[in-house]
Amino acid sequence: MHLPNDSREATYRFIRSQLMCGRWQPGHRVSELAISKELGVSRRPVREAVAQGLSLIDISEPTSPRL
């Protein structure tokens, strides 16, 4: 797969789609190198896409309610 010029945004959309469709389950390890090879981009847009995604979601661990 070869991405358009805005590879960071396209990489972000790819990563999000993989998470949303359930291909990558919680706890599944995915390397930035594997993603970059799959998409045909350098590792930089992968790192930028991950940083963008982490800034948009709450990745904190679920906590039990206090009783």
C-alpha cells in the first residue's frame, strides 16, 4: 500500500481503522517498523500518527469505582 503525500494523516486513519475494526485487540503489540513496511512509508509518519492518536484519546487504565 502506498500512501498519499499527507502520510501522517493517512497513517493515523489506517491505525485507527485497525483498532476500530478489531484487527488489533487491546494488548496486541504492533511495531512502528511493521506498520511502516505495510504502508510503504518511513517510521516518522507512524510515530507522528501515534502521537496524534494518543493526544486525542484517554489511554488511562480503567479503574474500579470507589465504594
